[in-house]
Amino acid sequence: MNGAESLIQTLVNNGVDVCFTNPGTSEMHFVAALDEVEGMRCVLCLFEGVVSGAALGYAAMAEKPASTLLHLGPGLGNALANIHNAKKGNLPLVNIVGDHATYHLEYDAPLTSDIAGIAGPVSHWVHSSPTPAHIARDAAEAVQQAGIGHIATLVLPADVSWGDNPEGAAPAVDKAEAAPVAEDKLQEAAERLRAGKNTVIMVGGRHVSEAQGIKLARLATATGARLMTETFPTRVRRGAGTAVIDRLPYLAELAIDALKDAEQLILLGCASPVSFFAYPNVPSVLEPEGCSVYPLAGPNDDIDAALDALLAAFSAEAQAVELRELQVPPAPTGELDANSAAQALAHHLPENAIVVDEGITTALACFPFTQGARAHDWVNLAGGSIGFGLPAAVGAAIACPQRKVICLEGDGSAMYTIQSLWTMARENLDITVLLFNNRKYSILELEFARTGARGGKPGPKAASSLDIGSPDMDFASMAQGMGVPALVATTAEELNAALARGMAEAGPLLIDARVPPLQF
């Protein structure tokens, strides 16, 4: 058994059985080993940003890490944006990064780079395996380091990959578990909730599940606290039958207003909220001055057990709470715009769907419109780096093949990782891409105004930098060229028909929804 074979077998032994890959010469023995070791599914992606984004989406839904296979430092560099997003989303990844043979590094060949230096800022653990005898043990360590919410990057030199490993594969390691919240922290939280102050319980992190949402609602009802999620929790269960939880607004001014009466903020799974960017005369910190902030549990702590303890402290285990009622709006008619598109989505959204949201400005209406839709999971862009939506949909569909995935995508964002469509077709993934085509970087128009640059009004050169409509992009042709059927919708009726087809048929479909840009 060579090093690569022992590496793959070790990953499989530890339940890491999907590898999103874009290999090069240094990784050829790993690629060869895929035919020698049973149990690893290999998914080819045509750009490393798709590799890492797919691993992100997979981890969000499978609740375990996938592996990535990346080619040297430049390949890792191409993957960084979505590794960043995974790290900010508290999602586990095991990155395998090929490197030159150990004896070749001294010659500084063209692709030689500081892989550890590139990986460090977006990884919790980085290690280069020195010999074939070490690689299986190091792979097991990588899985353990990734745990439930960390990024582990293992560097695989070519000679370590092809060399004989007399030790063979490593067995399964103990699976990481959420850390218990200390009893004294729980007691202090209970005291704070009894203090009679205006309290906001804010939850976020990797996954706000249906059961967790109901526990939170019981605690909030029993204590008189207000309940909110952070702006972009990685994954949240919502729709009919779920707890009523408000979301902290994205715009700093609106978030400040939402928190203005809070005297104390109790955090579960998320950090204290801050503005996404700095703006003139707008505070970076969103809670009001004098508000006491208490971080009760982090994203890798046992939030459910903490909630159970607090519910017991208030004898609220069976507290009656309000749940979302099913409210499916009628199919819209007439003009196609952000609101009618959101209404159409809410009308057609099937039970237990997965919505991956990178719809940017046009999708702003989709979140509130779907709060009473059939129950579904909503996957957010936690790290803010665009190009996440299409590949995350790939990973989510591979993690949950029996569920419909709907990807809300902006036209500008789509072009960062448009290669994802090819993988959707190749793997025949059940994904409907609802692409909002407004031929603008509308989010940047909004931000231009909010920053006050040039008085908030772009000149002709600046306006040209925010306009992606010249030439107009033909997304239907692009999708069809990569094997994905496509439809164009210019009216609400056409979007209804397209969504009905997408929900009824299995496999990938792209809907090019021609919508006007929002006016700011």
C-alpha cells in the first residue's frame, strides 16, 4: 500500500468519503489510488473555488467534513475565498494539498510556493507529512483536527504519495463532539435572564435546527427575552412548523435600530454583532452603549444541552410557543421583479427543500416571503466572499441527494464560479438555479451610496465599474454549453412555469430570471 492509498483508506475509515477535486501532476498517485481503494466518491470540479465551495455546502448539510484535493500553492490560493467562507461558517474541511517531492523543493521549480504560509490564515491546523510511513497517521489527525467546525490542511508531497507505507492505513479516531458549557456559565446566564432587563438572545453559528429553534422560543417566552438569529447563520431551519425567530438586519443602521432597546445580549453560537463594513458616522459595534454582552456558548459548544439546562432552570421544558403557520402565497402574475420573484419562490418551494442563498439584492425579498413556506433549510453566505452559491449547491445536493436544492444566485456572483454548472450536469444533481439577472453589481451600487463616496453618486467611470450589462451575458447559453438545461423568464407567469418544471423534474436546471435592478 503506497502513501496515497493509505491516506484515502484512512479518510474512508473516518467517514470522510467524498473528495472534491481539481488535481495536477503532483497528485497523480492520489488520483490513481481512487481506483484501488473502495469507498471514496470523487467529484471533479473545473476550478478550485468550486472545489472548496462544494466542500462547504457538503459540510453544511452532511454535518461532517469532505476532503478537497488541490494542486500545490496556486491551487490552494484559487480555493481560498470559499475556504474563508467555510471557516467563518464554522464548517469542517479536510484539505489535501499536493506538493513537489521533498527532494525537489530545493530546486525552486516554477510552482514551488509557501503552502503553509498560504494555508495558515484560513486553517486551524496545517501540517506537511514528511514520509509515507507518517501519512495515514497524519490523515487521521487531520480528521480529528477538523472535528465539527475547523479547517485542517494536510500537505501531501509527491514522494510521500507514491512511496510505500509499511504501516498501512490508520484506524478510525474518536469523533469530535461539541464541548459542554460550564455549569457556572449556565448559572450566570440564568441569573441574567432573571434580572428583569431587556434581553436579546442571539443565536447563530453552524446550524440552527428546528428542535433548537423551538427550545430557544421556549426559553425566550418563559423569560420575556427577545429572540434573534445573527444576520447570516450558516444554516437555519425555517418555514411552517418552525419557531418564530427574527433575523438581525444586514444594514448596520437597521441592525442598530433593532438592538437599540437591548440592555443585555446573550450569545449562543455567534460573536457579538458588528457592521459588515465601516461607514462614515456609523458605529462598528451594533449593540447600544451600556448593553452587557454575555457569550454563553460558541459555535463548537453543546448549545442544545445548554438550552436544556436553562429550560430546566425555568421549568420551561413544555412551554407553549408560537410556531410558523403554513402560508403559501398565490402564484404571482404580471411584471417580474424582486417581489414577484420572491412570491413565486414561496409558492413553489417544496417540502424539505434546501435553499442556498447568494441572490444578493434581488433575493432580499425572498427571505421574508418564504418565512411561512413549506419547511426548508436555508444556507447563508457566512463569510461574505462571493462565488459561494453555485458550488455550495453542488455540495448540498451531493450530501442530500433525496432533497431538492434551490440556488438563489446573482448574475455577478455567478460568474465567479460558473464552472459549477458543469459539475451539476456531470453528477446529474437535483439543483434548480434561480439566477437573478439584473445586469448590475447592485449590491455595490448600494454600498457606493452608503459609503458616501463622491457624495454617494457615481460618475461615469465609477458607474461603468458597477454595470455588467455591456455586453449582456447569456446565462441560458452558458448553462446549456455546460450541459444544464435552461429557461429564460421575463414575466411572473414565465417564472412560475419555469419553477414548476424545476420542482417537478429531477436533475439540474437554470432559470435566467430577467429582473430590473433595485433602485437605491
